[in-house]
Amino acid sequence: MSLHDRTFLVTGAGSGIGRAVARRLFDEGARVALVGRRAGALHETAGGAEDGQALVHPADLARPAAATAAVQAALEHFGRLDGLVNNAGLARFGPLADADPVDLNAMLDVNLLAPVHLIRAALPALRASGGCVVNVSSVGGALAMPDRAVYGASKAALNSLTRSLARELAPLVRVNAVLPGPVDTPMYDDLGLAPEQVARLRDAMVESTPLGRFGTPDEVAPWVCRLLDPEAAGWVTGALIPVDGGRTS
Ligand SMILES: NC(=O)c1ccc[n+]([C@@H]2O[C@H](COP(=O)([O-])OP(=O)(O)OC[C@H]3O[C@@H](n4cnc5c(N)ncnc54)[C@H](OP(=O)(O)O)[C@@H]3O)[C@@H](O)[C@H]2O)c1
């Protein structure tokens, strides 16, 4: 991979898929600005890095100003930006009739608007470096999602953003998305559902996944990193790549 000495910003880097992406980037010799709300979790991710490879930047990306500040912090610290990984995400599942409006807004803020503001803030630096964006979307953006309609809609909108911006920002900046199926991460501890509902949901997800199991963050991270790598993916933009155990096949 040609990620060595390149600089990336990864959101949601304190757990799950974001942590696996950041650690893989460190292993490849890249520098990474780690963004998420929990400073302790980000420092734990940075624990796998060499001196000078990591910047920990705690931020609540539900606030639009936080996007600009995160990009500025990365640029001040590292001096350049070769790629942005919009991975931070929020999932609140359940029927729309029972949903808390605060949760609905928060999903749109974190899953859709934060990537919009981050891409906008990072654009001058990405144009200067010939860099790229990888959005971590979901199969939920491609399938009907009863009881998860707004989560699915936020990811469908992220897919649309990916394809439109791929054309708008070409040829200087590539924009792609990875669409994970069910992946074993802390997301399932915080869905706003009772434990027995989560257990039923997990069983149903395995049932509807041809490969018959949850994926792991380490099975998703290589696809994100491959899209970040200009040698591997220099001619790929506007792609929505399912990494889903066959869920959308
Ligand atoms: N796991 C799956 O089955 C699955 C399937 C398809 C797609 N995805 C997508 O994969 C991405 C990563 O999720 P994951 O599965 O790895 O779950 P996760 O471990 O819960 O990761 C989500 C990350 O987003 C960060 N985050 C949430 N709200 C934030 C905010 N307001 N500001 C900044 N950071 C925020 C969290 O960090 P803090 O709490 O520290 O802020 C956390 O590190 C998400 O976009 C998710 O939708 C996951």
C-alpha cells in the first residue's frame, strides 16, 4: 500500500470500524487525526501508534463548527491532509411512531450533516493534495429498513452525497463509500433497544446474511484503506462498495 507518510482524518476513531481503520493506517506508516467524543477511547486507539503518528482531537460532530475545527486542528498539526474517513455514526432503532425526535435529528446530524461539513472544510486541503474521501455508509442505505427508517434514510443520503460529490469534485478529489453489513461493534450496545430486542435483531441479521455471521471491524478496515490508497484506487470514484457477507446480493 502507498499510505506511508500520508495524513488522514478518521472520525469515530475511538471504537469499532473507525479504530480498526486508524490502527491499520498506523501500521502502514500513515499519520492520523483521531476524532470522536470520548478522549479516553481516542487515546486508546492512539496507543498503537509511533511518536508523531497520531493526533487526538475530541469533538462532538453533531455541532457543525466542530467539523471545521477538527480539520483545522489536523492541518495545523500535520500540515496536510490526504484523506478523510467519515466513519462516525449513530444508530437508534425502533418504529418511527415511538422514536424520540432528538434521536432522529441526531442521526441526521452525525450520519449525514457531519460528513457534509467535514468534506466542505477539508476540500481546499484535499484539492491541494489530490486526496480523497471515504464515507462509511451501510447496507441500510441500499435496502428497505423497517424500524430503522431514519437510520436507513441517513445512509441512503450519504450514498447519494458520495455519488454526486464524486462527479462534482473530480478529477482532483475521489469520493467513495463502503457499505458494511452487520459488523460486531459497540454500536449494538447503544441502539436504544432492550437487550432481548438486540438479541432478536442480531439473530435476524445473521439469518439474512448469506455468509451466516457478523463481520469484524478488521474485515471492513482493509476496504476503507484500499479506497484511500491512490495506487490501489486512483481510478475509482463514486463507488458504493458493499462489505456485507452477501447481505445485499
Ligand atoms: N456495526 C455495524 O453493523 C454497522 C453496519 C453498517 C454500517 N455501520 C457504520 O459504521 C460506522 C462505525 O460504526 P461502528 O459499527 O464501528 O460502531 P461504534 O463502535 O459505535 O462507532 C461509532 C463511532 O461514532 C462516534 N460518534 C458517534 N456520535 C458522534 C458524535 N456526535 N461526534 C463524534 N463522534 C461520534 C463514536 O465515538 P464517541 O462515542 O466517542 O463519540 C464511535 O466511535 C457508523 O457510521 C455505522 O453507521 C456499522
